[in-house]
Amino acid sequence: MMKTIFLFFLTIYIAYYLFRPVTEKEIKKFNDPDNWSNMGL
């Protein structure tokens, strides 16, 4: 049981660590008013 919980949190941590830089880049791109060309318009 303890091992299952540990693996569960480890998976969440790895997923968070992998997806965080992409998300920050997307947010920065979204908040940049001079970057309309990258928003698919």
C-alpha cells in the first residue's frame, strides 16, 4: 500500500516536472501582446 502511494506521487511529480516548462512557455506566449502571429489568427 505504501509503495503504491509513493509511486502515485512520484508519477504526479514527474508529470508536473515534464509539463511545467511547456506550460510556462505557452503562458508567456499567450500574455505577450506583440505575439499575435503565434496564436493562430
